[in-house]
Amino acid sequence: MSKHKISLTVNDEKHELEVSSNRNLLRVIREDLGLTGTNCSCERGDCGTCTILIDGVPTKSCLVLAVEADGREITTIEGLRENGELNPGQKAFIKHGAVQCGFCSPAFILTGHALLEENPNPTEDEVKEAIGGILCRCTGYRQIIDAILDAAKEYPRK
């Protein structure tokens, strides 16, 4: 298998890596960079638990080859902290009990963050649409939706 040199900026930190052509971004993030907040489940793009932000857009990292991410800005759950503090979305998930087992939480929090960055005052339907590709097996999504809507009150307005 051929190897490729790539450059990724992950959570504002530049990484130079050599990866196989067929290696997905999920494996690079977890195994090469040690950022295990990005979870691995189906590896088929069905569950969404591996969602990260690539250039601010929620993306299922299991479906992206690492070479496709060359030169891109990536944010994982570890990168959402602001000055060592949890960001408003993370705080809202705790406040509303939306964390549950926590396995899908990073994907929901990152997706909610991307939504609120783009649309600081979403409707409930817009939140539901944004999180539609992520599965949670612990809850009926009510706490997740409420947490994202509540976080909107705390996100900085552009």
C-alpha cells in the first residue's frame, strides 16, 4: 500500500503525517494523534458517532480518507474548550442531562456547535435536522435538542 505525506491542523495544532492510501481519518485521529473523544462504532457512516468538524462542517470521519483531509482544519471534541473551560454547548449537555452514556455526545456537541456557529438562533426543527445523522441509543433525543437550544443563548453572536 502506498504512503502519502499529509498535513492536518487538528484543534489548532499542525500535524505532519505519513499515511496509507486506504487509512480513514477516524483511525488517524484516534490512533496516530491519540484523540479518543472521536468515537468509533459502525465505520460505515450509519451511526455518526465519529463526527468531527472539517473546516467547520460536521463530517463522519470514518467515511473520509486521511489523504482527503490533507491541508484541512479539523476540530474534535478535545478542541472545543475555550481558555481551559467547557464551551457553552458542552455545559448545556451537562445541565440538561444530555450526556447519558457519553458515547455519542462528542458528535452531538460538535454538530450543535457547528449549527450555532452558522445559525445562532435555530428552531427546534433546524436542530433536529442538524443532528439527524447521529444515533443515540440511550435517549429519545429530547435532552439533546433542549441542550442545543439552550446553548444558543450562550453562544457569542457574530
